[in-house]
Amino acid sequence: MDFGDFFSRIELLTNSLGLLDRNLLPASFQEDVLNPLIANKERLSMLKEMDPYFSLLKDILPLSETNGAWSDWEFLHRKLLAFLQVESVVVMKKTANGPFRVFPRSYETGEADPEWPNENSDETILIHTDHDQLNYYLKFESSNDTYWFLTGHPGLDIYQTQRKLALLSEYAQWLPSLFNHLQEKQRRSSEEATITPKLIKDQTILGNAPSFIEALAATEKASESDAPIYLNGESGTGKELFARRIHNQSNRKDKHFVAINCAAIPHELIESELFGHEKGAFTGAYYRKIGKAEIANGGTLFLDEVGEMPLAFQAKLLRFLQEKCFTRVGGNNAIESDARIIVATHRDLNQDVKDGSFREDLYYRINVIPIHIPPLRKRHGDIRLLAHHFFAKYLQQHRKAKEIEPEVFDFLEDYPFPGNVRELENLIHRVAVMAKGNVIKLSDLPIDMKSRETKKYTLHPFEGFDRVIPQSREDLQVYREKVEQLAGSYVRDLERRFLFQVLNQADGKVRRAAELAGINRTLFYKLLKRAGIDISQLGT
């Protein structure tokens, strides 16, 4: 039986006894039982109301004995959300360098840091309305530190949320000590990490490959201007990390970084998501919504997978990019937004323009500073570097001390990773959790991964002969024939493409095409026949 159930039964008993005729009750029972219960009825009701607080206290006090790992913070966050019955809880700390977001970290949620509340107020609980959304600030002060809770989007029972905030304000002054403990343990744990501790520091982008370093250098140069940036790369290469890096290096770093995934939003809602809507603009629009473009004013607006944006909306996006203003759905007033635009896609937008699925004028508008992020398979040497980093991160996170066989890294380096860095990270996370024993072996890798073709990815078929050393004249002859056969196929393919090109220029007229190619007409016919081009369909 929990406290709440116990107090409910006491309350029921008190109310029932209060209905009885006191003349029928013994005097001793009234004096020893009934009168004390009725006199303390209000106090019992208060204790019943504190039951959720007692449950919270029981759940999170053991964290004072933990090592401050990520999972401890996540557990604390979940318990606070459940206790306050709100959609979000942010813990901020006042430091000499300004407000510091303790948890959850902004790079984990993609949210911008909330504003620091008004400290001139003596109140410990402040209510703030931001864009028709109700937020609460709760202040905690200890001898050395000031912490604030920011809670957002309370549930249907706002009164209960306010009461629980009051309970925390009155009885939970020990929370700053818990926060300090978890932060200190986390710092020490990072310093004592045994696997490549230098990579645990706040490095979100790692790589030494020349093509990758070139892309990073381009971000530094691009961050100096406000021109639109076009990031192109396969899925999982880290396009959003590059976008955040550009934002953090720019003079807009103190403003919002707002990301929107165009592929994840239904086509009919993308305008409302980006530009917002007025109350009553459509069925279900019960309040005014501020769009991402308005929130990003002065900061950076990141449009991920811009190639998936519906063609009908592209004209409105183009107008916004040109005029730096827009109109909310259902509104009449033009709203200005000085947001720096960064777009990203894994698609070939140039080809989409040719296919008619992407506006040509919009393409040239966003393609001011193009930066290509190379896939992981072309970043030779970076797979081992990233693998060390991710093993260190997840073994530390799950409090597991394991050694790793060198063969694991050799295997990972030879794997093509079609999902790029995201696939590598998820794989290592899985292995770090599921591996048996104190040593991570090749056998701990997923079976389906080892069953695939794991030959070293090559940029060109001829690279397969780069390290071949013939051991005899017979070997030399065999490899020579293979190279000649491969070269012959490439020569024939080049010839075929050349013939189609001149035929296209000559409108299919063989004689004219031969003249353009500078080749005797008889020889030109032979080339057509060898290339498998049907000359009966061509004009003379």
C-alpha cells in the first residue's frame, strides 16, 4: 500500500466517523481517536497531496550514489516530466559566462536554449507566456549556485502543475546539490575514461581524410558571410552537424538555430510549419502558431532534405529567400525574418531541375555556396578514428569496461557502410550493449553484416589491381588479360557514347555525323556496327 492509498483510507474513515451520532460512541473513543482525526483532517489532506512528491523523492535520491552517466540524467528527466505532468523540462544554471543548459543538452533535442528569466523578481515561481504557450520558471538557490527549471506546455490540469511546482519550491531545495553531484561525477568519469579519452571532449565532427578536411575548411569560410549554403551528401554523412558548425562559427551563434526536415512533414502542412498560421486559418487552427522562419529571425534556418519540398510550395520559399519576408497562413501582414538559410539534400538537385521536379530559379538561389560532404567509404582512415570515438562514447555511457580486438577495426575499415557515419555509430552502439564477455570480438558483429560483400570499396574497377604482385609469368599473363579485357570494355563504352553524341549533333544523319567526327564514312559505319547501333534506323 502506498502513501496515497493509506491517506485516502484514513480520510474515508474520518469522514465516516464524522457522520456518526457522538452520543452512541464511548467517551474514550471520541477523545483518543475521533477528535485527533478530525482536528488533523486538513493536515492529512496535505500529506495525501504530497504523496507524488514522496514517490519522486524515493525514485531520484539514489542518484546521489551514481556516477553521473548520461542514463542517470535521462532517468531524472523522465521522473521530473512525469511528476510535473508537462511536455518539457529544461534545467539551467547561472555561471560567470552566462546561462548554461544543464539538461537536456540542446544538441540532443535540437531545441534552442530558453531565455534566462527576470532575476529582479523575488518570486521563486514565475509564469511566462511565449507565443500563446504557458511556461513556468522555478528558481532554486544554494550557497554557490542558482538553478532554474523551465517547464513548458502543462497538461490539462494546470492547477496540479502549479501545486507540484510549489511543492518542489518548498521541499526540494536539495535538488541543486544533486545537480552538482551529477555534473561533478560526469566530469570525473570523462577524465578517467580509458579508451581514447581525447576524443570524448565536445567534438561532434571528427575526420582526417583530405576530402573531409576540405569540406570542413569550406564551412569556416562560408560562416563568415550570410550567403545561402547548399550542403550535399548521402544520408548519414552528418549534414546537420555541418549546418550547426557553420551556425556556431558565424556571428549569428547567439541566436536560434532552427532545423526543419522537409521530408518528414506532410505536403499540406509544410507552409504552416515554416511560416506559421493565424488562429482560425483552417480546421483545427485553435491558436496562432509561430513558424520556424520567424523563430529563426537573426539566426539560422536549416532546411534538411529540401529536395523533397513540394513543387507548389517552392515558389513561396523562393519569394521568402528573395524578399526576407513572408505571410502566415490565413494572415495578411508581411513578416520580416533575417534568417540565414542553409539547405541540405542527398538528391541530385541539378538532375531534379532537368526532370522538372525542382524549380530552376530556386536551385540557383540556394546554390550560392555549395559544400559536398564525402561519404564515409571515401574517407580513407576515418572509419578507424570514428570507431574508436564511438566505442569510447558508448562503453562509457553504459558503464562497461571492455577491450576490443584489432580484427574488429580491420573489418570495419573494409566495410562499405552504405548508411555512412550514422550506420557506423548505430552499429557500435549495438555492439557495445550486446557484446558478451570483457572483450569485443569479430563474432560480436551482426551476422547479416558479415554475410554481405565486405571487399574494400574502390573508386574505380582498376583499383582492384593496385596491390597485385604477379608471382610468375603465368600470373602476369592472367592479370594482363584481365586488365586488357576491362580496358577494352571501357574503350567500347567511350566509343559508343562518342558516336551517340555526334549523331545527336547531326540529327541522326550518318554522313553529317562522320564529317563532324572527322572519320571516313566507311570506318564510321564499322564503328556503329561494332557499338551495336542499328544503322537501319538512321538517315544517310
